[in-house]
Amino acid sequence: MKNIDIKKLANFGIAYERNKNEKYFLNAWWSDLKGNNIKEATIGEYILFNIQMNPKIVPKDSVINITLKDWDGLVNPDDKIELIALKNSAKDKSFHTLNTVKTDWNGKASVQIYLGEGFLPFIYNDGGVEIELYFECIYYDKNKNKYETLDLPINKNDYLTVYEKETLITILVELPHSKETGWGAKGLAGHSAMAIGQKYFDYGPNKNKGKYFERDYDYDFNNDGDKDDVVELKNPDFMFSPGQSWWGTHIARRKNIDISEVTLDMVFDHIKLHWKNDKTSIYGEVHKIEFFATKSEGEKMIQWWENRYQYLKAYSVFPWEGEQCTTTVKTAIQYAYPFSLLKDAKNQIKDEIQAPGGLLKELKYFVSTSKKHFNMPAKDSIIKFESKDFIGN
């Protein structure tokens, strides 16, 4: 009697059972629009979800019911995410809920998804870093009056991880020179500035005497109860003056460009210049602090600064009179990272911070909040040491 290969026999039996109880769903995967398989994507991208049905038992134009879900782990119920699509017909340009797809001749069905800002609340609710997407799929076989329901892709490791793109945040802090005294030593001789990507922002006093239209600054300079006057300021100084960009104004004048065109790289070049010969007055130690924020966090900071540049308000070293370089940088950061009582809240900064030195101490505890650099400590580096030829004022 010939020896029987039990392994082959078992495999045959398994194959036989599979043929006997054929499955409707064979496979599913995520891809980019070029057909490349993906497991990650960022907000703002177009992607495809692909389903491969069994073409032997699933005819062309078969309908698959689909529900996009955000996997929340084993404890919490998964969130349903409603997809909206354009009907895109000659007669009907209205929108409708996308909850079905149809198969082609080969049993394949695909749905294109735009990962727009509507996905952001789901990311925030999941901790602010990422979500993992899959589809609950249902197929109904009319001939056999049979349903098959499956979460796809089958393997959870193949769910699509979606997160925001990141933005590099750069904070520049010039500390007062060690030989400074008085107001200069308290912080007035230093400076705080920041950039979101290459977009640069800072704030300082406009010490030029002249006439200023209150409405341009959204500030009542003469305290008469309105902001409609053209007011002449004869002695504006660091105690009280109209606000303006500080290093940004100097660079724009030097290059004969608009302040909005000043970039972070231009500021780095400006800092390298000699404080006296090139008339920059940057003679203190300058720190560069870098961390990564999500794109939406960066956009919040930009939004705050653009509003401040539209209405420059008043500058003053006294916080009850106006704003200054450090308070504006602090507030822009707080706009992206508002106060929270949560123990693991990221990048909290105290309201009482008024001087560059205090800001630098706070920033040493900052971390990146983007997916790729999550929780990585902020990097602090000295890009200019205090000038040895400064002897004090």
C-alpha cells in the first residue's frame, strides 16, 4: 500500500471546502491614484479604496454597501464617517451620501476619497495625532438571498493611517546682553520672533514721530472713545508707540521689499550681520528653537499674526498699555495650543511670560505635535553669541 501524504490530503480538503463555500469578498486594499498600495496618507490627499470580489459568483454592476469607519481600538465603538459625493450628471449636480459602489467585469470596485478637513475632528477626538480607516462592506446575493458582511481590509495592520502634514515652527529669542542694565537687562534689549515654515513674523515699536490713523491700528491713541482720528504722536518710544514688525521692517527696508516678503532665511542672514557696523542692534545671544506642529496648528499661528499685521495695535513694555515682541509670540503660540487642564497637554505657556528670557525657559519644555516627530523635544541651538565689542549703553 502506498504511503498517504496526510499534508496534501488536508490541503485538498481545505481547498475543497473553500470551493464548496465560496466567499464573495476576496481582498481589499488602499492605494494612491496611480495604483500604488499605501498604508498611510495625509490630510489634503486623494486616495482610492479597492475591493476585489469573486468574479465567478459576483456579476458585473453588483452593488456593495460601504460604510467608512475610524477604528477606535477594542474598547470604544468605531466612528462612522459620512462620505459626500457629487452626482455629476448632466441634469443633476447636487451632492449625495456615498454609501455604495459597483463592481466591474472583473469583480473589482473602487471608491475615490478626498481626505479633506472634515477628517480633522476625528483626528482631534482620537488624541490629535492620527486615525485608522477601514470600510464595513456588505454584499447581498439576490439569487441565494444571502448576505456577507466584512470589515476590510481584513488585516487591521492594513487599515489606512491618516494624519496631518507637519510644519516647522522656529522661535528666535535674543537675550539681553550681559552688560545691559535697567530696562535693557529686564528684556527691552532682547527680542522674540517666530516663523511658521518660511513665513516670518515679529513685533516692535514704531518710534518715528508723525501722524497715525487710529483705524489702521484699531486703537484709540488719544482716548476720546473712538478710533476714527488721525493722531499726531510727537515722542513715541518703548513706553508707548504704534506697533510694527521689528526685524522684519529693518530687513524690508534694506532689501526694498514688502514686509510680507521677508522670509526666515532672510532673518538668519540679518542676524549674522555686525550689530554696529551694519546697524542691526542685534548684539545679544540669539537662540533658535525648533519643533514641528501639525499643519492646522501652524495655520492657526499664521492666522493670528496676519490679523495682528492688519491691525498693529499699540506697543508698550507695560502689558496693560499694549503688546510687545514676547507677548505677541506667546499669544500666537497659545492660539494653536490653548490652555488645557489635561496632564498630557502639549506646549502650554504661561500668561505671565513677558520677557525673552522667560519665553526661552518655557520653550525648553516644548515638544513636536506632528505625527512624524510626535513628542520629540524642541531643539534649542545658539545661532549667535553675544557680541564681545558691546560695552554697554
